Amino acid sequence: MFKSAVSVQAWEKAAQSVRAPLGTLRSRAEKSATASSTLPGAPDGKYVVLQYDTVFENKAAAVETLTLTQDRDGHWRVAGYFIK
């Protein structure tokens, strides 16, 4: 689903524009891992939402959220990445 919605080039550009200003990663600690079969705006399926408390060079307190989905082939793939 994610691959069909966003090209590799668009994903790389968007990720770089958000991530680069934060500077070097200083630390990352798992905050939570939540399994779900539903997510807002996504079809029903198998999901895991991972959250990390993260410290960057230019942002002392951030929360990274990584959403994984299990594809039909059984492999887990990234469906979203956000930083607050």
C-alpha cells in the first residue's frame, strides 16, 4: 500500500527534509510497541506501531513513530514514519 502511494524518490526527499535539520542522532530508546488490526485511514490488516524517545543534536526531546504492516507475502514492511 505504502509503495504504491509514494515513489522511492518522493519518500527519500520528504524524509531528508524532515530529518536533516535535526542533526546527528544522539540516542533512541523504545517507548512502546502496539499491535493493531486497524489504523485511521488504512485498510484493516496487521500493523505494529513502534514509538521511540529520541534525542537528536538539534532537538533534545523527540518521539519517532514507525508503523509496520504485514504484507500478503508475510513480510513486515514500513508503512509510515513520523517525528514529533
